Amino acid sequence: MLSKFLKRVFGSFGRWFLNWLASSDVTPNQITCIGLVLVLVNCGFYLVNRNTFWLGVGLALSFTFDSLDGVIARRQGSQSKFGGYLDAIADRYQETAAYLVIAWVNELWPVVFFVVTGSLLTSYNKARTAVEIPVDNKGWPDLLERPQRMWILCTALILDSVVPVPAALGGRLLTVTLVALAVLTHFTAAQRFFRARRKLLTASAESPSP
């Protein structure tokens, strides 16, 4: 009963908030920029308070707000190629900033380096393919894309201080999660490399010889 009540209340609020945004003068690109600022502000607070719980909550709320730009663009009929480009660039800055402050505060530079490079390669392996051939943005069903990475990270941050982890595994949920992300992001990047290879070879075979 309680869960149904909460879903009804927050569902109603969410619909009201979306309708209000869509009917306001706020543009999707402004929402993208506000989302980036919210993430950077949360990261700045983390450098001061060093509390993983509040960083996780703050990032989760910021990412949720940032995800509204596409919804608002569709409702307003204001989709644009630059808007999609701006959203992708802002997403990369948000993700990099979050990992940077985590590495800085917790001195986890080596593992964060591999998480960041895996994340960036996952994005680049698709983006670079699009330079060579037209690609379907939805046709890349790989293991760990940005939304999944960010929600896994937020969950680990929120639960870091309450979930016990054996010292042999790093002693912290955050450390274990980052190691897992480091492995899985590079696995996803490899998935996209081989998917891109298959698409490019197929396109080359189908194109007429010069």
C-alpha cells in the first residue's frame, strides 16, 4: 500500500513538473546546461564534506534532472542536432567530473583512470564509426552504457558507508564497484569495437568498387 501511494504521489508530481517545464520558457539546451552545473556543484561540495552518501544522492538527482532535456525537446517539438550534440558533450563532462573528485578525495587514481578511459572509449568507438558510415544510435545494445554506469556509481556512493566489504576486496563498496566498472567499461568498449568492425566491413563489402 505504501509503495503504491508513493508511486502515485511522485508520479503525479513528476507529470506536473514535466508539464510545467514543457510549458515554460526553459529550453532543452538550458536544461542540459543546468544539469551540468548541478553535477559540478555536487562535486565541489564533495571536495569539502567528503560524504559519499550526499554525493550519491546529489548526483542521482542531478542526472535525473539532466535526463529531462530530451523529454522536454520532444514535448516542445524543439529537437535539434546541436541539442543532441550539446547533451552528449555535457554528459562526458559530468561523468569525468564525478570520477575526478572521487579519485581526488579517496586517492583511487589508478582504478579511476581505467574507469574513465573505458567510459570514453565506449563512447568514442561508436562516435568514430559514425564518421565512416551512418549508424543507428539505438542499434548498439552493449553491456554498460552511460546511464547504467552512472546509476551503478550513485548506488555504490549511497551505500558505501553501510554495506560491509571484506578487507581482502578493498574494504569498501565504492572501491569494489570502481574495479568492476573498470573491467566492464573496457569490456563494453571492446564489444563496440567488434560491432563497429562488423558494420564497417559489411559497408565496405556492399559499396561499389571505385
